[in-house]
Amino acid sequence: MKHKLVLLSILLATSASAQAEWFLRGTHNNWAAAQMNPAGTNTMELTNVVFSSAGSIKFDRYGDWSENYGVGGRNGANIAVAQGTWNIKFYTDTKNWNISAVTPPAAYHLRGTFNGWAEGTLLTRVGTSDVYESCQQFVSGDATGGPRFKVDPYGGWGSDAVPAADYTVAAGWVKITFNASSKAITTQQNLAANCGSTNISSSSQSSSSTSSYVSTSAPTTSSARSSSSAPAVTFHLRGTHNGWAEGDLFTTPAGTNQLEACRNFTAGDANGGPRFKVDRNGAWGTDAFPSVDQAASGWTRIVINTSSNSLVSVTTNLASNCGSSSSSSVSSSSSSSSSSSAPVADDFRARTMYFVFVDRFANGNTSNDNGTNPVATSTVKGAGAQSEWKKYWGGDIQGLISKLDYLQSLGVTAIWVTPLVDNINVGNEGGYHGYWARDFYSVDEHLGDWALVDELDAQMEARGMKLVLDIALNHSNQDDQYEFGALYKEGAFITDFASGKNTWYNANGAISDCGDTNPATTCNGEWDDPWSFRNKSLFNLTDFKHGTTSNSLADQYLIDAALKWMDHGVDAFRIDAIKHIEPSFINRFSAAVRAKKADTYIFGEWYNAGAGDSVSMTFLNERRGSELLDFKLRDAIENAIAGNSTMINLSTHISSRAAAMNGFEDLQAIFLDNHDATRTSVYLQTSGLVNSNRPGKGMAKAFADARQNLGMALVMTLPGIPTIYYGTEQNSTWFTANGDGQVGHDPYNREQMPSFSQTTAAYTMISALAELRKNSPAIQRGTYAERWVNADVLVFQRQEGSDCAVVAVNRGAATSITVPNLCLGNAAYTSKVGSDIVNVTSGTGTFNLSQNEVVVLH
């Protein structure tokens, strides 16, 4: 589906000769000049800008009003800003801006005299509410005063710590409740051990008091996964797996007064082999246990007793994620033992996924081309005007079946297909993309029938492939034209927009419509307002009404439809527009399909999701059952290969993913091309504007192909599940500009599959790396570690236990580099792509890299 971030765009010619600092002025600061900060190429930013009431802003180039920008461009009108706290960006090249709401962080750190004011002690979220809790024992104060604490969002002692003055409590066990919305803090004091009984005195303190405490504690990194099932007292797992840092919390119940954790111990440190301790409440108190470090090895399941502060069992050398044992050894410190969890039957991290636009891939049966509405099928296809690109071209399920051997040779082991459900049957446009559904229980007649779906499943299963169905749980078809939101079940009419308002469908208008009928007015803040982007329609697509606590009529319809598709062989789901769906429904949907097939992989499209986008990361870390497509990583890779940023920037972003995703970065779908952006090959070659009004790079084809292949090598080897957009293995391009003047953008990024050649450099490289992924635990789920980097070269390694892979990419001039600290043993290694040989001795290897070369050692 096509998504747009609606911004006010004013393209102005500005002087490149003047050096400028940019300033934000507005009613919030009495129009004072607040200097903005660089936030990337041509981007300035000011975060946490507080508007106590609605007001307005402008952007001032030099801080003297001589050149300022607002609505309408230079010297334009003031830009309206609603009440709230905002992150504000200004794009100095286009003079666009973005105003996004500041959302609560994924983790709130409790810092006080009980833990030496250290970060890493996290409050636990209560369900999906804005309330967080913790139970702590305050023994004494410190040199500055008595027992007390603060709540520090994000950590790092930012200006957002609350309350402003330390919250003082009596010595003893204290239950602390924090409301992230109102910033109000409530305590229950003088409690029994672990806050287990009453005898309560309550007090509350707001965040409006003045500050009296300043900490100079250095921040630490927390990798905790918050869980509403965790006890009030926190138990930190500290060991060689995380550099002995606090913040890695036990959160999974394992029985009465028991918690468990599963972690991968791959190496020791200067003081010994892989090992750990359990640190009660962090800060290395005297209550850490066991008394001596406990040995660990490989994937290790650790079960503790939270009442006796003791180990229950330690099970080592398990399969990935402790799914099953392999030469396990168990040491027990009590009579209890933990049962082994079920093995992971199908781990998508070992798979390579291929995203195919079924209508544009291969035509296996011309008799179904016209469907029931011939005017919506093109007879000229790519040779026609843009209107012809918005019609069916004849690709179908039979055509996909005929190309399975081609995909198998490419190394594809999972195929993501555009929605196969029945789409609209009227109008001079076609639902060729599958996102204008009318009947989720029927196969679109242009594509085939249930018998063909069954044959596709059988043919894929015979090749060890999994079928991934794209499903649009957010909407049906347009509410203002063609079938007007008509919805069917196995051909029987159920409802439409007019009759289903407030029962089947929401009727709150479109996102960014300002609640009026004037198309000239836009309220761009609605794209960042959760109520708006979940309860208003995406453009004119009829918006399903989802239940917040239980299934709505639409919810049950959609779940049952998904279960029917699973009966016909669907193994996994990609959820379209997941940002715009009620989150609790994602919980119920994922639970329902996994009740049928426990290892069902689910991922969703949240445009712009990834490390650095706080709203999407909050959703991801709530673990609602769906992973996400990593758009931020895509952007970082493309910017690096295009020369917009350095390999240093890229590696920094890659390294940030683990913390941002709480250790689930290797489960996210990663990609370079898709149907919502100009193909990278087009962007690199064209000199025109592409999506987001970016000027193309103007590279020669051979050079651009090599750069694109370099980007795909990264996709194939970084943490995540690699996803290939159909035609990328052929370096597919289409250079026509659409109606918005964007070259190669929608619909021109949905061209006919150009070739099925198996000899292109891209095809052979992807095939080799897909084979490596099948066989290498390090590539599938290993750690990421940068080993050598400069502006043009990045060398990193992936490691899982004794399995090691090293990847080197060079976009710059030919160079020779010597890289130490590699996890490879002494040997001569031939690259998995190309023919380079690298000799590794004592962990050091010398790489002779040509421009745009990739070397992969294993």
C-alpha cells in the first residue's frame, strides 16, 4: 500500500554560500531564538519542546529574523502547534518540517538511595496502561539526606527526571506507583518484606516541586525486557554475556516464586570462562547470588527462586533460545527443576524471504486475466500511461508456481505474496496490489482459486518453502468510490460503509483531514497522534472498527479468515499498515493464529519503524505478537551505499538496534527495496527526484548495480530476516516519473518482472548468501560486532557459539586493511562471494578490497 507522510512542502532556492545556524522561535518561549541541533543530512531538530497551550512557531535561519520560514515559505505565516510536548525537525534543503509528539519511553529507571542512584532498576508496566510500579527496600539515606528516589525516563539523568525535588520516603519496604501520563507518583510505605502485606501509609507527590538533587552518576546500558508479570523486586542477570552490567532482568515466571531467563553465553572474559551471578535489585548488593560465579555455556536456561534468593537450575548448551537440549548439563541447588520449553519448530531467521507482487511476476494462465471486470485489466501494460499501471497485468498463482524452481535456486525459503483475497470488481482501476479487499474468504479471480492455492502450498512444501500471506487487517476497500466499503464472506454480502458505520467500520474521517470536508486543510500532527492514526481512515480506505478489550465484529471476521487461509497452507502473515490498527487486536490476532500453529511468524508494516523511532519501538517492545519491517535500517543502508552518510554512521545505527529492540533485532524483517519507495537501483541511477522529493545520485548503471549489490549483501548478513523485493536480483529499474514528478515511484516501482536470469551478479551473490544463512547459526542469530570501520569500509563479524562469519564491504577506492580480533580460527578462507582468499592468523586477517567489493568469510 502507498503511504505518505503528509508534510507542508515548500521548495525554495536558497543561497549555498552563507553558513547558517537554525533557530526555533515560538509562543512557547516568547519568540526567543532557540538554537536547533543537527540531526542528519539537511536536518535540524529540537526535542522535547513543551507547549503548555496551543501556539505557533517559525524557523529562523540566522537568529535575527532576516530569513525565516513558515506556512507558505520564506516570511510565511506562523505554523500552528497544539498543546503538548513535541520533537520538531526542520529540513534545510526543502524547508519542510515535521512536528511529532513525544511518547513515553519504553523504560523508566528508578534511581535513589536504595541503589546508589544508579540507572538500570526499571519500573514494571501494569498491563498496557500508563502506570508503572516497583517495590524497593530503602535501608538508609546518603550524605545528602534520608531515603529518597526519582524516576528517570530513558536514563542518563535527562531534564525529564521527576519529581523535580527528590521524593522522600521512610526506611523500609516501599511500593512506588508512577503514572507516565500525569507524572504523578504515589507510594505505599512501611510494608512487609517484598511489599507483601498491608500496614500502609500513602502519600502522593506531583512533578511540580522544585529540584534539590543533581546526580553525576554515569549512565549504563539496560537490555531489560519489561513484563507485567515480573515481581516488584527486580533480579538482574549479570555476567560475561553482558559485560556484567545490571539491567538484564528476569521476567519470565517459572513456577511459584520462580523466574527464569534464557541467555546465550559465547565467551568469558579476562577473569575466566562464561559465567554469571544474580544481583537482587542491582547495584551489586551483598544479596547477589550464588556466592561464587556460576559457570554457563552456550544457550543457557537459568531458573531462580525469588523467595530463597537461590538458583533452582542451570541448563547449558541448549538449542537456539533454549528451545531444546543438546548435550545439556544441569546443576541444581534445590530439589526443584524447570521443565524444558517446547522447541522452536520453524525459525524464520534461518530463512530468506522473497516479496512477490503476484500480478506483476509471471502470467501462468491468460484465461483469468480479465476477471469479472475487463476494464480494470490493461492490454498494453508497461507501454501505457500511468492509468494502465493501476490495472491488472495478468500475473497469477499459476505463474508463481511455474517460477518456484527459479526462486529455489536463488535460495528463497519463504515467499511473501501480496494479498490473494478477492478485491473490488468495479471501476476502471484494479486491486492488482491486493489491498482493496471485498471478501477475505475468497481468492481473487484474477489470481486463481482455492485449488491453485493448495497446489502452491504443496509445491512450496516440497521445496522446503513457507508461504507468507500479506493481510490488510486495517481496512477493506474505498469508502468513497467503487464498492464503497462493501464486505463479503464467501460471496455473501455482510455490510458496507454506509450500513456498517460504528459497528463494522469507524466513521471518524481520514487521518489529517482536520475533521472537516475541505481537502485543502490538513492537520499533519494526526499522523503522529495514536488515536487519530488508529481510529481514522488511511486516505479513503474504509477503516475497520477494532475492539479494545475483546473482538469486534470485524475482528472476528478477520481472525476467522486468517484461520481459513492457514487451512490452505499459509505459514506466516505480514500485517499491512499495522501502525493504524488497535494494538490489543494484534495481541488477539497473533494469539488466535498461534493457537492453530504455534510457530507462526508474524511481522507488520509500520512506515518508518526502527531504532530511533520511539513510537514503533514502544509497540515492538510491548511484544504483542508481531515483529516489524525495519525501515530505519533500510534507510541507513541506502544512505551509506548512496554516499549520503558514512559506514561509521551505518555501523552506529546497526549497533543501536539491539538496545532499541530489547534483543529482538534478529527477528525483524530487513530489506532494501519494497513497493512503498523508489527502487534503490533507480535512486542510484536517476538524476531526477524520487520519493520524498530526494534528488537521485546519477550513477552509471554498472556502478549503481555494484552499490545495490553491496547493500543487498548487508541485508543478507545483518541481524534480521532478509527480504528480497521481486526483481532486485535482476537490478530492476523503471525511470518514468509519476504524477507527483517522482521517478520510479508508485506505481513505477511495481513493474513487470524484467527477467528470470540466473547469471546476474546480484542473483549469484544472493544465492550464495542465502545458502550461508541456511547453514550458519552466526548469520541466523549471532551477535553483531564491528571490527574495522572508516567512512568507506565496514568489517563486522557475527558469532554464535563456535560459529563465526566475517563480512567486509568497501564502497570506496581499492584498499588493503589488516583487521584484528576476528572470531575465525587459523586458516585460509575463500570468500563466499567472489574469489578473494584471506589468511587468518591469531585472529588477524588482511583484506584486499576493490571498490564496491564484498568479502564474506565463514
